[in-house]
Amino acid sequence: MDLKDEIAKVAYELFERDGRQHGKDREHWVEAERIVKARRMEREAEGSRKVAPPKKAAAKGEASVKRKEKTPKSGEAGAAKQPKKPSRAPRSK
């Protein structure tokens, strides 16, 4: 359905809801435009959202979230010591 047809349909529904009072056609039209545009924006937002597939349930006794262990940086307690590079001996002439 094109935009104008959809707005006209909603405006008519508003007209009926208000007891078919004449003289409010512009109010109904403006309100219908707002409603239709909001609906379209909502549909577009839903279409652009990417839904991640559901994760498989963890087996019994297994943590549902596995955490990566943090490795300490050099200089911090528990950091593995780096082997020193051999120093070059002076060359003999």
C-alpha cells in the first residue's frame, strides 16, 4: 500500500473513532501521517536489526559462559620472565 493510501485509511479510522464529526479532516490527516510514519520507521528498524541465533544450552556441570584467562603483563606479579638476550662480546683485533 502506498503512503497516501495508508494515511487516508488511518485518517478515516480516526474520523470514525471520533464519532464521524465533520470539520476535523485536517486534524485526522495530520495525526494519521504521524501514526503511519512512526509505524514505517518501526518496521524499518526491526528489519535492520540482526538477530543472533540462540546459543546452545551448556551441558550439566559446564559453565554457561567460558571466560578467557587474563595473562599478566610483563612487570606484573605472575608474569613469566623473559630470557635475556645474550650480550655481544667485544671483537678482538
